[in-house]
Amino acid sequence: MLDKADGQIFTGNVRLVHAVGMHARPAVKLTKLAKKFQAQISVRVAGATEWINAKSVAKIMAMRAAHGSTIEIKASGSDAESAIAALVDLIATDFPDGAS
Amino acid sequence: MQASAAGLAYRGRTASIGFAHGPFVRVDAGTSSERLAGSLVEEALALRKAIDTASGQIAELARTAGGEAAQILEFQVALLEDEDFIEAIFASIGEGDAADVAWRSALDEQIADYNSADDDYLRARSSDLADLRDRVMTILFGGEGQALRIPSGAIVCADDLPPSRFLEIDWSGGGGLALLRGSPTSHVAMLARARGIPMVVQFGTIPGAGAMALLDGEAAMLELDPGAEQVRLFEKRRDTHRKSRASARAILRRPTASWRGERIKLFINIQGVDDLEHADAQYADGIGLMRTEFLLADRSSLPDEEAQLRAYDAVLRWADRRPVTIRTFDAGGDKPVPGFTLNGEANPFLGVRGLRLCLARPEIFATQLRALARAAVRGNLKVMFPMVTSAGELEAGRKLFADVVRDLQADGIAATLPELGIMVEVPAAALAIASFKASFFSIGSNDLAQYVLACDRSNGALAHLMDPLHPAVLELIARTTEHGRRAGIGISLCGDMASDQRCLPALLSCGLRELSVNASALAQIKQAIDRLSSGGGVG
């Protein structure tokens, strides 16, 4: 389901440094941030086959990303590039409070 | 019947320290009545309305609660705003499911999924989902999820209580929480601790009923319709607690405690990673006892090596260079675990429990030892075995452990044999302490007292005999400590005695210089040592 009008896909990789992995609070922050963008954004744990909607907290939690795993992000749409930058920053900085 | 002279007393497990004296109120889970399903459109509308109502209620709760509670509730709000998740539920209504059926089955599926997770954090979230499920169900069934009608200052007794129900109760007038099940590591326990609401869990059953109750979070005791003497003793304990609590917190920031010029190391006992969130935990000299049974609770299968490694690793990372003592599975006795412990033992406290059980189930034990051996290369890890009776058991455990380390290393996996110690809780072990070739000893005073006094510690009727300061108990502690000091073997005490300031002078006089306490007691114990050191009495 890529946006055909603006088909360029942006990607990013980031290591999950959060001590207990992708549990509730990081997942909520990630989806909240993803929802601020128009772009279609998908994530997966490096090596997984399936891409997951970054705007679905249920699916992000079900991804069970562990501490130290690498998260791959891809986005397409008008603000895809800034979406990738923002999400990579959020994960790399360990989901700081105040960020959402 | 003891009820006539003095009220009935029940013992549970401390989840939050504090004292409450108030009306006794039982809260039972609402039984759902009938609901008549309408057309597809009506059902979709009913669910949409219920979700919106629930969303509003939770947002309001989060707003008034603030802080940690708001963060916990945020996950529930996020789930209600998750279009992928919600659309799937509406899709099944479109296929003919009633609103309540579609909602319940979607949430139940999530809950089951979380419950089967290896990750403790994920499993803990399942109670949040159950909370959300029940809230929307109540609204669908016309209950509108009104706040529970609880009189101010009440001792609330429930089977278990979800976080949002806790937040709906008005705790401004004090009160306390007594749960038949529940857990000290639950969200509700975190909330109760943050608010200073006393909470005791795992009462099992409370067959008695009463109008008034006393809840002592420190002693983990509930007393129903107390007599005048019970109230007097309760108030005395409460006043002592309040006085020392106020001045104790400032002491934490000071360097280590000392007594008669000797350094006293204060460690903390933890149930799991969540306990490290206690604000005072950072001031501990390390983890004196990490229980691992929590890894066995609430799951359909026993935890695999990776899940265990994650839990141990998280604690080692938190501790940094400080020592972390992890106790291998202490199941059996009053801690049955389906699929692990034996059923039908006539006397489980004297049965196959602790290390006895682990040696009887080497395949389960080996998985834990593998995870521990791998964790040992990552921090300052020590491992101890519980419920050891004879030196042969320690050696059997050590051999298994060494085999596991050799296998891991042969496969190129980083692993090492950590320092190995034992719990001293069987009187025979205390009496024959010199026969154990252990790197350290940790006195488990709860079981030691129970066995040497021949008193079931869960039996409230024996509370007056269950005295940890009985000379026989102190004699065994002193002997063990004396041996440790002479042989240059580290020795600590991790039972409830260590967290009880009344016992402190006796423990220090026995020669103990390392104590492991609950994080919530750390400040008070440090302060009490300080007072004793400067020649004052306790409290």
C-alpha cells in the first residue's frame, strides 16, 4: 500500500536501547509520534518478514522488540523523510519524557 | 472461637507499607446481566459509544491522577485510538457478532497473547487490558462504569483490583487495600506505594466478615472487628512507623550505615525488575535477594532461557557494579507452580520444595542455570540455592551448574560459574553450617523461624508463637554468623527480620553486618542503625 503519487520510500535503522525493550510506554510514544505524520510508516525488528503499521500500538506491542534489537523503519508520503528522522531520534534517545 | 474475644487476623504479603483503620468493604466483580443484541448498525453504534465513553472516563482519570498513573492509563487510551485494532472489532460486528461479543473476544485474544509472553513487562500489561475490557463491557451492559461507592477511609477487600478501579476510589481520606490474590509487583501495588496507601496481597481467602478492620501493611496483617487491645497495639505500631518514617528518608543520601565503627551493608530484596522502580532502591548497596519465582507465575508454560536471561540481565544492568544475588526457583511449600511442583503432598512445607524440587526436575533447573551462567559474565552476579538441608545437595547443584557452563562454553556461548551460596533456612543447615562449601550464606529467617519454632507462618492463630526473636532462632543465627566470620565467608540475612527494626539490635549483636531488606524499609533500617550506633534505642 505505497503512495503511488509520491512513491519514494525513505528508510532508517536504529538500535533499541530501552532497558526493557518495546514495552507500553515506548510503544505509546512511538505511535503518538508516528500519528503526527501523514506518511504511511512501517516498522519491523531487523530480520522479521512482516512490516508493521507504526501507528498501531497493539501491533507495535505485539512486535515484541527486545532490548538491543535493531528496528527498521520505512515511510512513504509527503513528510516521509522527516517522519523517519523523528522516529529514529525518538528511539535512539531512549524515548525521553516530554517527547511524543 | 477466637472471634469473640478478639477479632480474626489474616496474614498476606506486603505490597505497600502503611496503616489503615476503617470500615471493611468487600468489592466483588460485577456479574454481567443479559444484553439483547440489535441490528449490525445498532451494534456498531453501541460499541462506538461505549468506546467514546470509556475513552472519556480514562482521560478524566489520567488527568486527575497525573504522574505515573497517567502514564499507565495512556496505554489504554492509545489502544482505544488504535484504528487497526478497533477496525478489526467493527469488522467482526459487520460479520454479525454482537458488540459485546466482538469486543470481548478481541480483548481476550490480546490478553492471552500478552499472558503467554516471555517478557514480564508484557505479561504485566495484560491486567491493563483486562481493565479496559471490563470497563467497556460494563458500559455496554448499561452500567456506565460508575465509580465504586466506597466510604472514605475504607479497607477495600477484593479478589484483585485493576488500576483504573483503584484510581476511581477516593483515597483522600486514607484507607487501605486487601487483595485475596494480587501481586506486589502489579501496577496497583505501584500506585498504592506511590500514594502511601497500605496494601496487602495474597490473603488466599478471608472467610470472615466484619464492619471494621485494621490493615497493617508492614506486618501484612488484616484484623477484622478488632478488640480494644488489638486497636491499641495497632495504633502503637502505626505511631512508631510514622515517627521514624518522617526523618528516615533524609538519611538515605548519607554514605553507608555503620555500627560500632563497622560498616553495615544494606541490600534490597526484589521480586522482579519492577521493584527497582521504588524511589529508594538506588541507595542500596546491591541486591541481596532476587526471587525468581515470579518468572513462573501467571504463565501457561515455564519461562525459557532467553526470557530468564533478559530478566537477570535487566537487574545486573541496573545494579551496574553492585553485587546481585539471585536465588534459584524457590517453588513448592506455599508457592505451588502448575507443571513444576508436586501435587498432593500431605505437608508441602516439609516436602519437595526449593532446591529439592529443582534437583528432582533437572531439565527445568538446567534452563535456569544456563540463563544464570550466561548472565554471570555480564555483571557482579552471585547465585544461591534455597531450602538446602545437606552438603550433598549443594554439591549436586554445583555439578549441574558446572556441566551447564561447560556445555555453553563448548558451544561458543559466553558463560561462567558465578559465586555459589546457600540460603540458611533449614535448622539442620544452620547447625551443620561448617559442612557446606559455599562462597556465602544468606539466612532466610522466615523459614528458619517457622521450622525451628514448628509454627506454620501462614497460620494466624500461631502469630503469638511465631517470634523471630525467640532465643532458639537467635542462637542459630549467631552460630551461622560466627562460623561465617571465623571462616571468612560472607554472611547476610534476607528474611523479614532484617526489615523489622525491633530485631535490629539482636541481629547486629549476633554479628551480622550485611542485611537485605525491602526497598520500602531501607530508609528506616538505615536510620535505626544510625540511632543504635549513636547509643540511642530503636524508634
